Amino acid sequence: MGKTALIVEDEIFVALDLERILTEAGYSVRAIAPDSAAALAAAPDCDFALVDVNLRDGCTGPDIARRIARDHGVKVVFVTANPGQIGEAGHALGYVRKPFSEAAILAAAQLAGSEHHAAANDDLQQIGRVAATS
């Protein structure tokens, strides 16, 4: 099970809440990245990432997600208030809508940390599926 997370979030209090939820559940948080440069630098050592869409450097979350999934095999779950801005995201496992619950974040982490992307948890219904277009 992948236990090392990257949090890609520019709102510090949201990022710290995500970090608290994950660390209390036994996950390790490699970094909190507020923008593309920080996220791309931290990604190589991570198993999964919780990625916001709108960051300090603009609507860069979807591109970050695509790049870290492709280049480093990082599993991605978006955590956003704007899932309509995700666009094509076949590289992501899904999304959790803000405001989020602790249970939804833990379900996302369990899903992302799983080898088979299957988690027996009722809270998975809180994770939306990202529409992939061909």
C-alpha cells in the first residue's frame, strides 16, 4: 500500500487539514505544494497526490496531475470545489468535492494507496468519477 502523499493545495489551512487527516491515519506527507514548480519537484518520492485545480499559479492542477501520473506513476485524486474545471483526466482516479469530510479524504487515500484501486469503504461514494474523453 502506497503511504507517501503529496498535497497540491495553495490554501494553507486546507492543506494543513489534509495533512492532519492523512498523518493521523498513518500516511506520510512528503510535501505541501502550492504551485506547479513545488508539486513537480516533490512528486518523484510520492505514491499518491491530492490535487486542487486552482493553485497559486492558476488553473494548473489538471496539468500537474497529468504530468506526475505520466512521469512518476503518482496516483491522483483531485480535491476541488470546481470539478467542472478538471477537463479530461483519464490519469486521475476521481475527485473529492470541497468542502470535504475526513471520511472522504481517507477513502480517497485508501483508493489511491491501493494496488488494485478498490477499497471496501462506504465513503467511496463521496469520490466523484472524472469524465474521460477520447
